[in-house]
Amino acid sequence: MSTKKTILIVDDSISIRQVVSMTLKGAGYDVIEGCDGKDALTKLDGRKIHLIVSDVNMPNMDGIAFVTAAKKLPAYKFTPVIMLTTESGADKKSAGQAAGAKAWMVKPFQPAQMLAAVSKLILP
Amino acid sequence: MPPSSNTSLAVSSFQRAAPSTAGITLTTVAVCVVLGVAGTLWAGGASALSWMLAAALIVLGALAAGWGYARHQQAQKNAAQAFAADLEHSVKHSAAQGTELDGVCIEVLPVWAEQIEAARSHTEDAITQLTQRFAELAGRIHMTVEGSQDGNAQGLVSLLSSSQKELDGIVTGLRKALSSKEILQREITHLHDFTGQLQAMAKDVADVAKQTNLLALNAAIEAARAGEAGRGFAVVADEVRKLSTLSGNTGQKISETVETVNSAILRTLEASEQYARQDAETLATSGEVIENVITQFNASASGLLQQSNTLREQSEAVGAEIADVLVALQFQDRVSQMLSHIRNDLNKLEQHLLERRSLAAQGQALKPIDTKAWLNELAKTYTMAEQLAVHQGKAPASTAPSDITFF
């Protein structure tokens, strides 16, 4: 059984998913991906997920709605969430915080800071 | 805006034309009446005729004024009609222009939107592929760096180190063997010393035999002198002489044998010393060869290690550059969002124009477009501070990467 921790990446931009995935895999994490909120919810099937990195503006289901829905699932109630978005408005940040996110990171991100935030928040 | 400018031109020409005509007519009549009355009164004094003339002039003046007013009214009416005609023409003209513009917009807007979407889509595809390639490159470099850290160079160094230890062990073993031979040589030399003693002992035996022989000879002489009484003794003396002769021969043989053994021991010692010298030379040569080989291997390994380190450093530098490139490539997500917002607004405008055309076709009144509200709604769709800055006509602020807030 793998001892690696698993992180779910949710973003409609393939290139962003690739960059985040590469950054996290390089640091020894297992990564699973969702292309929007709706797709990501199907990945929350009971498996252990130690952290979620989610975009905000996505088709089908946006990041805020996704995090709100994820937090209602008992298995993921305490899974920490980092919002990774181009949005920097205070309203959206407040919405993210209200939905249950632990951090708000504005794109473009630096891999080192992403890893620092992940290691700070990830579940043991 | 063509319609309003045409309308304002018509209005102003109408306003200019109407008062000037009326003003000239009334002023002329009034001046004539005043001058006539004044002249009549001045010429004729305050006579009845004068008053009648003055009254007639006033009546004439009033008639003239009435005619003038009627002319003025007619002019005003004509101007109003001209203005209405102008206005109608302007409205028709501008309506026709507006319809043309709407038509152009309805045709062009979807094309623009599609072009923008195509550009966005191409960029997204290209950047995605580029990102994927860079990510693969970064992965390979990472693996190479990891491999070089764990593997070859370090492995080679440890292999050389263990080989040197093993070879040194062999040399030590050989040295031990050589020192064992030296012990053997010392033993043989010791044996050679014993042969000297044996030789001396053999000489002693020969000397004793010689003395015994002389003694036997003297005993035989004395026995002969004793005559018959010494005949038995003469036999004994003869036997003693025989024994002494035998002892002398044995001593001689011992001496010869010891000599033979001594020669053999000396040859053995000589051979052993020669072998020991050869062994020592071989050992010295082996040690030098081993040392040379190890030194050469070490030099090669050191070179390899240095090259490997350089390669690893270069790989790490390339890896860092690629990481920076990947960060920079995130611009695509921002550009994609900006283009999507523009495309959506173009689609919205097209939809709005189609609705207006439909309403116009049904003969319904068209509401004016609220530009400010439109711009406000557009601003609400923005997700980035730089979009808002551009919208407000400011220079887009440079985006600070990784602005992070913890809740």
C-alpha cells in the first residue's frame, strides 16, 4: 500500500493542471485530477484525499460550489482546500472562506510557494 | 451621432430663419408708422387734418403690420414644414444608417467571436502541449539528477575503494607469506649451523678413533713383549685396533655425510634466498602496479565524478529554468479567461442586436441602449484586477505571482 499522500487538483485549464500536477508529483505526492467541479465530485468516492487544490471559475460547477458540496460529504468534511485562481477580489475570497477553503492562492503561482502551502495544510 | 446632428442642424436653421423674417417686417412697419405720424404731426401741427392723416397712417401701419404678421406666420409655417421635412429625412437617413450598422454588427460580431474563440483555442492547445512537453522534460531531468546522485559516480567510487581494499589485502597476504619464508630461511640457516657442530663431532670421533688406534698399537707392542702371557691381550688389542679403524671410518663417513647435507642445506638456502628476493621483487612490483592501477582508476573516477557533478548541476539549472517557464506558461489561463469574456460580450451584443431587429420588425418601440449599464455589466464579468484596470483605462498592473492568503 502506497504511503504517498493524495491531492485532488480541480481546474478546467489543462496546462494549469499539468503544472500543478508536475509540481506536486515532483515533491512525492500522488495526484488525481478533475476538469471542473462536477467532474471532481465524482472523484470524491470515499478514497482518502489529503488535500484539494481547486480553481474558482470553471464550467458546469464552479470552485465555490464544488467546495461547498465537498464539505457536505462526511469523508471530506475536514479535507483542507486551497483555492488556486486568477480572482483576487475580496468578495470572492470571502465566498471561498465561507465555503470552507483554507487558503486563497492567486495565479500564476510559484511551485515553491505552492509546496509550502500544501505542506502547511495537508492532513497527516 | 448622425441623426441628432442632422436634427440639430435643421432646428437651428429653422430658429434662425423664422425670427429674422418677422423681425425685419415688424421693424420696417413700426418705423414707417412712427415716422409717418411724427412727420404728419410736425408738418400740419395739431390740426384735425393732421390728426386724420395720422390716423390714416396708423390704420395703414396696422394693415401693413397685419400683412407683415401674416407673412411672418406664413414664413414660420414654411420653415416648420421645411424643418419637419428635414427632420423626417434625417430620421429616415439615420434609421437607414442604423439598420445598416446593426446588419453589419449582426454579421460581423459572431465572426469576431469565432475568431477570438479560435485564437483562444489554438493558444490553449499549443500551450497545453508545450506545458506537457516541458513537464515531461522536467520529469526526465529530475529522474536523471536523482539517478546520478544515487548511482553511478558514487557507486564507482565505492567500487574503487572496495577494490583497493581487496587488492591491498592480497598484497598484505603476500607479505605475510614472504615473512613466513624468511622464518623458514632462518631455520635452514640454523640447520646449517648444526651441520658445523656435526662436522666437529665427526672430527672428534675420527680423532678418538685415531688415538684408540695408537693405543691399540701400543697395547699390541706391549702384548708382544709380554710373550705367551700377552697373547690374549694381543687379541684384545687387535680387536680394539679394528674397532678404532671402524670408528675412524664411521667418523669419516659422518663427516662426508654432514658435508653432503651441508651442501644440500646451502643450496636450499641459496635457492630459498633467491626465491625470497624474487618474491620480494614481485611483491614490490605488484604493490606498485596495484597502486598505479588504483591511482589511474581514481583519477578516472574523479574525472567522471566531476563530470557527473557538472552534468547534475547543469541538469538542475535546466530543471529550474523549465520550472520558471512552466510558471510563465500559466499566462495562458489568464489570456484564455480574458478572451472568453470578450467573446461572451460580443455574443451578448449580437444577441441584443438581433432582439432589437426582431422588435423593430414587429413595429415595437426600441429602448435606447444604456451604455453605462452595459459597461458595468461587462466589468462584473471580470475575474482579474488587470482586466478592471484596462477597463478603467489604466495601465494593467503587473501580476505578482503566488499572492497567497491563509484563512
